[in-house]
Amino acid sequence: MDDMITRIVEIEKQCADEIEKAEQAYRKKIEIHRAAVQERKAKECARIVSESETRLAQAIEEAKKKTEAEFQAAGGDIEKLYQDTSLDREIQEKIVSILLTI
């Protein structure tokens, strides 16, 4: 009877050891997988940030070009106004007329 109990205890101990080894192996596998997922996550975040920065830089560059074109167009219109003396005289006459009516 004692031999039987001793044998059962030994078998239970062996099973417990096997279970512990299996759990440790799975913990290692899980940790390796977790590290791989974290690395992939970091790479994807970096890629997304990089793409966002690129799009932002392109949008800023397009806005600068558009603004510059608008300033050049406005500058051309202002230059035309300065060069058109008849329009200049007409504006001066209207200003004087408005001032005299006050």
C-alpha cells in the first residue's frame, strides 16, 4: 500500500513537473510573440507618423506656392494701379469730392 501511495505521489510530481515545463515553454512563446507584436506596432506607428509628416509637408508647400502666386497676382494688380495715372487722378478726384461734401 505504501508503495502504491509512493508511486502515485511520484506520478503526480512528474505530471506537475511536465505541466510546469509546458507552462514555461508557452510563457516563452507568448513573450516572444508579444515582443514581435510590440515591434510591429512600433514600426507601424513610425510609418504612420512619417506618412503624416510627409502629407503635412506637402500641404504646407502647396499652401506656400498658392499664397506666393496670389501675392504675385495682387502685386501685379497694385502695380497696374500705380502705373495707370488716369485711374489715379480719378480716385483723387473722388476723394476730394467726398471730402468737400463733408
